[in-house]
Amino acid sequence: MAQTYEFYCERADAAAALAEEATLDNVRERELRSERTWRGLAEHARKIAEERLKADAQRLERRAAEDALAAERPT
């Protein structure tokens, strides 16, 4: 199952909150590393979603152009 940008952001926010509440340095650092990782995954998911939308739009344009050419051809 593909995770969404929102899911990753929620996880990053949760890690940030845990880091803020941590009293031990090693726990704080672990949660900050986790937050950075989740934010990176969120950014990657966002880029993938944008690329998918662009590809879908290009596919629709190409199909419309092909349909227009097919309609112009004599049968």
C-alpha cells in the first residue's frame, strides 16, 4: 500500500512532538532523526504524486490528439 504525503507528515509531526517532550538527549536525537526521515519520505511522496498528475495530463492530451486525428481521417 502506498503511503500518502499526509501520512508521512503526520508521522513527522508526531516524532517532532516526541523529541520536544524528551528529557534524554539520545531519545531527543532519535526522534529528530526520525522526523527528518519522515519529512524526506513526505517530500518524496509529494513529488511522486505531482509527477503522476503530470503524466496523467500528458496521457489525456495525447489521447485527445489521437482521437482528433482519427476523426479527421476519411474512412
